[in-house]
Amino acid sequence: MKSLRARLFLLLISATIAVWSAAAIWTYFSTRADVQRVLDRRLVEAAGMVASLVKDSNGAISRPTPAQIASSNQQAEYARQLSCQIWTLDWRLVGRSASAPTVPLAAQGPGFSERSIQGQRWRVYTLIEPTQGLRILVGDNLSVRRNLVSDVLAGLLLPAVVGLIALGILIWSAIGRALIPIHRVAGELSTRQPGDAAPLRTASADIELRPLVDAINELFVRLEMLRANERHFIASAAHELQTPLAGLKAHAHIALTAADSETRERSLRSIQSSVDRTSRLVHQLLDLSREEAEADSFPGEWAGLARAAEAVADEFAPLLERKSINLHIDPSMEGLEFQIDEAGLILCLRNLVGNAIEHAPDGSTIEVRIEETASCVDVVVADEGPGIPSKELAGIKQRFVRGSRARGPGSGLGLSIVELVLERAGAELELLNRPQSGLSAIMRFPPSAVRLNRALRSS
Amino acid sequence: MRVLVVEDDDILRAAVETGLGMSGFTVDAVETVDDARAAFHAWDYDAAVLDIALPDGSGLELLDGWRKEGSTVPVLMLTARNATRDRIHGLDCGADDYLGKPFDLDELAARLRAIARRGQGRALPTLHWGELALDPAARRVTLAGKPVSLPRREFAVLEALMEQPEHVRSRAQLEERLYGWQEEVGSNAVEVHIHNLRSKLGRDSIATVRGEGYRMGRP
């Protein structure tokens, strides 16, 4: 499991270790250089001191006692490691300190040099005293110098390690404290009732958390709206189902109790058509909820209008024949494609043509045609029925609303479904009473959602 | 009893019309608020059944209009909006009873009889006059304890007269009770029913008030 706390801790602690290590390496090198310089200077001073002692004795002390040399650095911890040799210019050993080897510490002329003697590495300063004819060699054992540097470093490293552990503990608990607001939000969310859509307490949220809290609150608002819609929809659907159910129940009662067979038969037939109507209502409710669920998805596909219109005409063929209605599909729509899913386009046409057939008088004509203007492309379904009273036009598209001239087994959902499908495609539904008589149901598409597919036209 | 039924669903309207007819009601069934208003002003009803959601308006507005005009006709709301607050609202708007869909036809008939009875200021479900007793629910008439078999329309005439036995009912009023507006009324239909009732219940059971109509005879 990924943990924010562990990740933050690892990041901080490894950054700290990296910085401290860099600092330690830097310290090591600079300390080594400093130690080198200081000790080199000591070698020079020690050599100078020996030379001046030799000179002051003015030859009387031809062999300065090693004690003299050693005593000058007696206090220093590393004094025993500081070795001194006094040679004549022709390499005759005049004197040496106790710790000094008997072989010359250095072979070269004046200045610094390094040399290995019996496995020990020495750093040596050679001073030539021409007046006395002496060669003064003062040397440091390099392993001592190394110990000095590592002692400094060890003295530095131990507190660093202890500090790092302390820092780790502090960082760990500090991160824990810093993450408390997140836990608070999480706690608030986890104890929340499913139905509770009240916003989280943003007042207590830190700046960094606020976008998260705001996003969650926004989600709550959207979910609440969705839920309210759904509640409303379910209530309306249940409500709409009550009426056909009441009809069914009442007719069943009549069929069971009526004395004369004619009444019984009429009731049974009513039961049959009531079941048809109820199943149509259920179908439309399903269409509507499906369309609602997809309301946010923009259709990327293109559907041929002529093909959809033909499909709908086929569906209604028996009904059209029974009412001897002529469904005229304008051939100019051949090849026109609309940016909408084909099922949706067929659903729209089915509802609009179905409505038209419902209201069209026997023997009349229903037209499906295209009307193009600069700003839009209209797909018009026009009938010769009674139209819709103008005061009802505004509300007729609402769910479960049926006009006062409604006939047949409608649910009052068809236009809502059409509107939902069209909305998704960026189109809209307009209803207009025709000048003489009848209704034009117009699906108004933006020109960008319409294209001409020549391949379709030629076929 | 003549009842106005306002319901926009064809199938349910037909069912209520048939079902209440079978229970002995004379039913006028209409689909819209406009038709209901017209019918209500043209005829006298003993009760009305109203749906709320109608194509051209609300049944509650219709009811409100009637109550403001001073009508006391008992009204039963018959609607799918059956939440408690809908029922409270309906009753407070002046409805006398409330029945949610789907419903039982017998219950609807019983509730209509009850609110009509209360509307007439009666508490007893059966009607009595002298030795004559009429049970509107069971559609049974007894004379001195012995059952008398009456066809539907004769029963309706007797019921109309017994509701207010000392009031005179005109021939037109009785015709209204007997026939829905779509039914053909025979020119002397009421006279024929009265004649038949007298022959079954006794000559003096129903009195003729010359030039006015009929009422129950002195017991």
C-alpha cells in the first residue's frame, strides 16, 4: 500500500542524508587539506627551530640531543611521531630524535618530500644549513596524519548519525501532524450517511486541501442533483404507471363480476389494450433513462437520415396502411448525414412520426423533409392533424404532459425523449402549428452537425 | 345516484363508468376540465369523482372553482398522487374523500355512497320509510321484511324518492337520476317506472303531486 507519510518521510530523510553526506565529504577534504597545511608548517617551524638551536650553540653542540628537539613538541600528542635527523652534507648522521629511523628520511634537496621507509610513509621537510654544513630533516609519519583526519571526521560523523535518527523521528511525527487535516476529511467522509450531501467543512481545510475538498463538495452537489432527478423520475414513472394499473384492476374486476358477456368481453379487450399501453410506457421509460444516462456523451458518429427515415417508415407501414396515410420522405435528404448515433436518430423519428400518425386524419399526408437555412438544418415532420393549442405548446415537451387533444395510448414521454437525444447532438426540438392545420415537429441541427456523403447519395 | 367522473385515461374512464354503472350509479364520464365544467353546470350530480392531472388543467382547481361557486356536491379525488401530503392537500381544497390509484371498484362505489349519504345529512346507510327499507349497497329492497325484486331503474327511482321522502321530485329530476347524458330517455319512462313500483309496493307507496312530480306516500 502506498503511504503518503512513508513517501514524504523517505524523500525528506534521503534528501537530508544526501546533503549531510555531501557536507561530510567536503569536510573530509577540507579538513585533510587544513591538517596537511598546518602540519607542514609545523615541520618547517620544527626544522627552523632545530637549525637555530644548532647555530646558537655555535658549533659547541655539534650534536644536538634529540631530547632538545623532542621537548619542543612534548605537549603535542603526535610529538612522538615527529622525527628529526641532522645529517652532514655528505650524509653522515650527526644526530636524530628517538623515533627517527637511522636511514635518511629524505634523499632530495631542500623542501618537502615523501618517502617510504620500512613500510612507513613519511612526509619530510629538508632544511640545508650551509654555514654549519648540516642537513636538517624533520618528518611526520603519514599514518598519524591520516588518523588525525579520520578522528576529526569520526567526531563529526557520530553526532550526525545520532542527529539523523533524532531528525527521522521528528520528521516522521511532524509529517503525521501535517497530515491530520487529510485524516479529518477522510474521517468526515467515512462517517457520512449515504444520503447526506451537505458540503464538507471547508473552513477547517488548509489551502492545499481546499481544491480536494471543493472538488468533493462539487461532486456532492452534482450527485445530489442527479439523485433528485432520479427520485423525481422514479416518482413520476411510478405515478404514471398507477393509472394504467388502476384501469387494469378495474377492468379485471368488471370482467370477473359483470353479468352480461358483452361487458365482460369489452373489459377483457380493455385489459389487453391497457397492457399494450403499459408496456409502451415502460419501453419509453427505459428509452428515457437510457438517454439520460448517456446525456453527457457527445456522439462522434454520423448517421444517414434517409436510412433512418426508411427504417421508421417500415416500422409504421402496417399502421400507415390501416389509416391510409401517405408518409412522404423528401428524396433531397438522400446522402445527408447528421452527427448523432443512428439509434438515437431513429428513436427521434419514431416518436415524431408516431405522434404525427396518432393525430393525422385518415387519408392525409405526413411529410418528412429538410429545410436548410444559413444558421441551421431542419428535419421537419409535418402532419395535417389538429396541431397543438398555442397555450399548450410551451409545456408540451415536459415529461408526462399530454396535450388536451391527445389521443391514443401515449405516455407523454415521447417529446422528452426526442429532446434528450437531440440535446446530446447539439440539436433542438421545435414544435410549430402549421398555417392551415397540423403540426410541424422540427429537429434543428447546427450546420456543423450535418454533412453530405456523396457515396451514400450515389448508392 | 348520478355521478360525474372526470378522468383523462380512456381505459380507466371506461372501467369506472362500467363499474359504477354495475353498482347502480348513473355515470357521466368526461375527459377534460372544460367538459367537466360544462356537465357540472348542466346537470345536478349527487357526487363527483375527480382525477387531479388532467390534460387541460388540474382537478383541484376545478374543485376549488365549484366550492367557490357554493356547490356542496360531494367530491372524491381519484388520483395516482397518493402521498399523505397530496391527500391532505386534496381534502383541504374541499374534497370529501380521497382514493389512490389503483383502487377497488367496490370501494370506490362504497365511498361514493358514503359521501353522498353524508351530503344528504344521513348517517344510516340504509333508507327507511314506513315498512319500506332500501339498502343502496346491497341493492336490496324489503317491504315489511320481505324482499322485493326491482330492476335497476325502478330501484334508482325509489332510491331517489326515499333519500328525501317528503320532498317532491320532478319528472325531469328523476330522469336525470336515471339516465346518463348519452342515454336515450323514453318519453314516458318515468311514468312507467312509477307505475311498476306502485304495483309492487302498493298503490299509495308513491304519491303524485299534480303539476310538480312525485314523492313518497304517507306511510
